[in-house]
Amino acid sequence: MSPTKALIFWGGWEGHEPRATSTIVADMLRSEGMAVTSTEGTDVLVSDDLNAYDLIVPMVTQVPSDTHGIERLRQAIASGTGLGGFHGGMGDAFRDSPDYQFMVGGQWVAHPGNIIDYHVDIVRADHPITEGMHGFDYRSEQYFMHVDPGNEVLATTTFTGEHASEIAGTLMPVVWTRTFGAGRVFYSSLGHVAEELVRPEMREILRRGLIWAAKSKTYRGTK
């Protein structure tokens, strides 16, 4: 039986350390038995057969979109390829593409206070991605996002208003899933830089989420 195939495409804003974080995620997926292709830039969206992959992981921030490439990506996910990712690498990848944002289910717009301490609440402890997990404290950018109300929300955070009084008390999704056609979509706003990918809660949510998304085409890993 052939292994589950994953594609990571990375690049864009260097503040998210795309080379380092993509290496960590590639190693994570390989440890789960996946065959991983990791490539810099977005040319792969127009040059490769995206339907050949079980999972696609965008890890680019603020890069120009190519209409043809985005449409090929959307068609692949709608046909059953999984889409999964985190933070700005997926949630602020193609800021100029509403079609991409509609598929993802959200778009980053702000992180008041920049790097701060905040709390993450698990609201679906019965889902495979967050099963058995509890709320935890986290230090990073607390993402404020525009989100699709139809997302299946697994974890949230509440803004105190300390850094932006107008959003005091706002309950914001942190982890969600959705479907796009036949494809599963997973997103987590955690994970600003490479060192965050060793934090147990963030790493486990990401690991489970990417495996879950890959099951759009029936995950065939070792765990």
C-alpha cells in the first residue's frame, strides 16, 4: 500500500520562519508515515498534480495569489484532498484572494498587543483533534480573525480588551474544522515561530489536525 502523500509549500514573510517551521512540520508528518514533498514558493500550485496528494499544507504568509493556482488548489480540496495548517502560514497566506479565504473559513486581521499571554479554551473535547485535552495558557500573538460562522470550532480564546478596548469580551475561534466539497479543512491560529512548535498543546493539536485532514482520502499512516 502506498503511503499517504503530503505537500508543504512554504515561503513569504520571514517573520514566521517558514523554512524552519516547514522542516519541523515535514519531519512530524514523516514520523506519521507520510511521504512528504516540501517546496519553496507557490509555483507548485500550477506545476504539479495537486490531486495526487492526500494533504496540502500551506505555510506562506502574505504572498501574491495566482488566480489559476488558487483555483487548482480549490479544485483539489473539493475533490477530496485535505487542507491543513496554522497561524499566518494558512490564515494569512493569500490576503488578496477571497476564494482562498472562503475555503479556509477565516482570515487574520489583527493581533492586538503582539506577543502576549492569553488562554485557550477547549470547547470540543470529544473531537479527534482535541479529545482528552484541557484549556491551557499560551504566549504568542492572540489572533483576531474574520471567520465563517459555519466552522466547527474546537478551541477558542477570549480577548480581555487590555490592548484593544473595543473587542473586550470577544470570543474568538482558535482551532476549527470544516469541509470544502469532499475535502477536510483544519486550521489552528497557534504557532507564530519555530520554537512554538515544540509546545506540547500546540504541537499535538497540529499533529492530530493534519492527520484528520489527510483522512479526506483515508489516512494510511502508521498511527
